[in-house]
Amino acid sequence: MLGLLLARAGVDVFVFEKHADFLRDFRGDTIHPSTLEVIYELGLLEPFLTLPHQEVVELRAHIGNATLPVADFSHLPTHCRFLAFMPQWDFLNFLAGEGHRLPTFRLEMEAEVTGILEASDRVTGVRLTSRTGAREVPADLVVAADGRHSVIRKAAGLPVEELGAPIDVLWFRLPRPAGSASETFGRFDPGHFFIALNRGDYWQCGYVIPKGAFESIKARGLPEFRASVALLAPFAADGVERLTSWDDVSLLTVRLDRLTRWFRPGLLCIGDAAHAMSPVGGVGINLAIQDAVAAANILSAPLREGRLTVDDLSRVQQRRELPTRLTQWAQMQIQERVIAPALGSRAPLQVPLPLRLLARYPLLRRIPAFLVGIGVRPEHVHSDMRN
């Protein structure tokens, strides 16, 4: 997204992707109204929504035998009043295709960045390995958007503040026959938290577990795991036999951290490279997109005019740090006060007062919808990058 925006503003951009394609399962597939609004501002919403996706207007939670509405997106002040679930590779391919229309955008696949170039404490480019061998690429600015295990931020020696996370998530697919249940939801039962995302012909499932518990779950055997899933998702019980080995289950090791400083001269980190997010709320990809928009708005003119300074990079962090901190604080509260106690409980769960209020007063459901769907300090594309 940042490469596309900067290229629209007339900045020469290289985007390096170490894989041959974007086809990785269980990446962040939730596209929130704030991100859809950015796509609208780029003049791309109509073709974007022709891609296969599912739209969710309301989120519900199941606690024991109670089903409770949590968030209603239908009243948001945006052009798209829903969550869109779309495979991330389709989203990335779409952005790449739009980038390729521009003369200043270059995307190189199978190009793995392995380190940074430095001169006088300034980052001056990257080292990478590609199909043509190892080489060095100089740059006025290097942007690390390479995720929570960022090679670039490690090479740059930027300080990381670990916030901790008491959970991990097991991701897997279950078939969704035509005519079966359609809603996307989360389910709490004593000792269990389960998420099911409607992805058309299959369910994308998240089985939340205590931190580090995967090995003990595997030791108890796949049949016991399948039986547990069938109890939590009876609508998909006939499909659990599709889990034939642990290779069908992907472990997401949840991390929650942030850099205390997102930049060095010649270098900026955004997205999970700057602040690894918990999967709570599915907001990580959307916070990353907001980082990209803010960075493009602040940096496009200095880059285009050859006057980029470290103060410009500092302005990006100043702009995006408050939303990051508030979102991570909210995720920590939910992890530690709701999810972790539920996973450690064997007694019947009581419906928390906030959820009872949301169920009773529909107007209140607009609050979590706004916080999840739009978030703190949403960004808007500057006019020189719009269509």
C-alpha cells in the first residue's frame, strides 16, 4: 500500500517480496471499513469489491448457551459499513496490479532482503538475494514492512518493548457445505475460546490456547483435538475428519510488542515491524494500512523533492504511536481480563456486564463497531495520491 501511494505521488519505489507469490494461508484476512475507505479514496473500491469476499455487518459472541450481539457496523460513517473477509493474497495481488500501472512502481518477487547498508550511522539501502544472485540496492529511504520477525529492524538495532501475550492460536480450515450456518462469530466455553470466520466454501477457524500449550495438546492426540473442535463447532462437526494430521493445523505464536523508536536516519518501520499486534479484533492489517497512509502523506513530498530528514520520520511515529498504544492496551485488557481467565476456567461462564448491556441496548453496539471498524485516528489519503 505504501509503495502504491508513494508511486502515485511521483516517488520512485522498489518493493521486495522474498517469496514467488503471496499465497500464504492464515494471514490477516479481515479488511475493515477504515481500509475500505482508503481504497474508496484511491478510486478503486468498485473493482476491489468484485474480488471474491464475504461481508459481515454484525459480530456476535456465543458464551455458553447465550448468543449475544457485540458490534453493529451498519451505522459507521464510511462508504462500506461492513467487514470484508478476503484472502490476503487477493488483496496484495490487487494492490500490486494497481502499482504496475505506474511507471515509478517496481515490485520484485523472490527478492529476499538480508540486511541493510549503512554509512555514518545512516541507513543507505539494503542487501538482498534474488534469482540473479546477491546484490546491494541504494535508497534514500528504506521502509521495513517485513512483519513481527523483521530482518530489517533487527539489523538496525532498534529497541523493542515486549508487552507479552498469554495466548497462542491454532488456525485451520473446515469445510462449509452450502446452506450451513453463515455468521462469523467467537465462542466462549469453560476452558475454550473458538473463532469461526465464514470464508464461503470453508470455515477459517481459530482455536485459542494458553501460551505454549500446543505441545501438550499434540501429546493428547489428534482425535481428542478433533472431538473438542466438534463440540465447539457442531455445525462443522462432520468436517473435523478433514484434520488428518497436525500439518493441517498452523500455530500462530502471538506476540505483542512495539519499538520505542520506529526510525533511524534513512530507515522507517511500519506495521508489525514497528508494533506486533495480537489477533484480538483482527486489526493488525488495518493498523498497518493506516501506518502506510500516514507515512505516504507525511513523506511523499520530502522524498519527491530530495529533502527527507529524520524529523519527517519522527513525525510518522508521532502520528501513529497513540493509535498503536491505545489499540495494544485494549488488546491486552481483552487478553488478560477476558480470554485468559476463560481458558483457565472450568466453571460455567457468566456473561460479563458489558456484553449484557450491548445485548440490551442496540445503540451501544455502535461503539465496538467504531473501535474495531475505524479505530483511533483514522487516516485519509492526501489529494495528490487520489485517483
